[in-house]
Amino acid sequence: MRSRLLAFFLVLPLAAFVTADACAAPQAELWPRWQAHEPSSVAVVNYADWDKLLARVVAAGRDGINRVDYAALAGPERAALEAVVARLAAVEIDGYARPEQLAYWINLYNAVTLQVVAAHWPVASIRDIDISSGWFADGPWDAAVVTVAGEALTLNDIEHRILRPIWRDPRIHYAVNCASLGCPNLAVTAYQGAGIEARLQAAARDFVNHPRGVAVRDGRVTVSKIYDWYRDDFGKGEAQLIGHLVRFAGPELSRDLRAAGGIDGTAYDWRLNAAGE
């Protein structure tokens, strides 16, 4: 199976990939407004509607990449998606414990990303949705797309001003989905506060062991551009990054990484993770 996936990864058109220094990621800079939480809270957010919608529009591909039916989200499922985002945006998230908040922000990020793509469907890449300026100016990440507790938020706010600086957990990168083939999978079920540690572990293993995360050929290691954009999140220097990868790699990949001893290049496929791709 791994050899077949590796072959798939290697034959993708080179033009589909963004290579060295094409993008620079935002720093993780805390937005203090979102530090509020209630450690003693046992309240949980209900994601039943999000779960049902995901089950209808997300399917695993034979190549190990989950695909999304954006045509449905732009058509018959549009109202259901709008309802999910509206309900999540209305949650008074300050009153929840940290695990619930973590699941909430991941689910909100993913739902809003689907909403943005659906609103501009058809599109070949999320980078073609030119509604923001600044970092990734050719994409939607800096546009205000959802309002929570009276605060207008961008996707970059959620990821880089809330998720990354509050939790400081590199596995968050495996949970948020940017609607691209090169991105970690959009989960087919909602994240929940209960059990989120196991879910993050599973998401990390899934991505690291897929060729779009790490590929080794003839002793040369190619990794996702994510590990370059967010290099400090995965450790200081190449050795710590390899240690991170080995932590989640299966036996064969772990052996290959240890034998290679270094990283030779990065790749990323920005094509939309749409059904039919």
C-alpha cells in the first residue's frame, strides 16, 4: 500500500506544488481576548449536525486523501452548512474548559473553510478565492468570515491567534484543514473535547505516514511544506523535526527517516480536495 501511495505522490504534476520560500507562515501571536475559559466546566458542545453533514459530504479516497463534495455544499447542502456555522458561532465558548474549546475552534475553522469554498464554488484551489490581503493574499485567510462573541474573526485569527498560541501543540496542524490535497485530512467526524488527545494522535499518524506528509525515495526525504512554514512548532532545527516525525511514523518510515538523517526537500499540493479530484 505504501509503495502505491508513494507512486501516486511522485507522479503528480510538478506545477501543483509550491516549493521553497513561496510562502511564509504567520507567527503565533496570542489574542488575549480568547484566554478566558472555565476549568471546572463539564459542559460540552453538541456537534450532531456537524457530524451528520460531514458524513454526507466527506469521503475517503483510495489514495488516502479525504475528498469533499463542494458541489453539494454549494447546492442542496448549503443551508445545512450555514446552519452549522451559525450555531457554532453562537456558542458562548468562554464558559467551557480547555479541551472543549480546542475541539470547538478546530471544528469551527473546518466548517468555515468549507463555507468559504462553497460560497465561491467552482474553484480549482482555495488560493484562487481572492477575498483578503496580506499573508496568502491570493486566498481567503485574512478576510473576516465569522463572528464569535461579537468579534469578527478571520481563519488566520482562529489558527494563529487562538489555536497555536493557546495550546502550543504542533498536532493542531494535523486537525485544521485548508481544503487542499496537500493538507491533512478533513476528519469525517467532529472533534470532541472528550478524547481529543487520541484524535490528535491519530491525525498526526495519518498525515506523517502518508506520502504527502513524508515521502522517502532512494534515501532522499521529502516532507510537506507545512513543516517549513511552521518549523518552530515542530522543534528547533532539523533533528527535532525528524524526531517529531519518527514519533508518529510507522516502523518502515521510522527506519527510513533514521537512515536518511536529514530532509532533502518540501512539497505541497494546493489543488482543491474536491470530490472527483
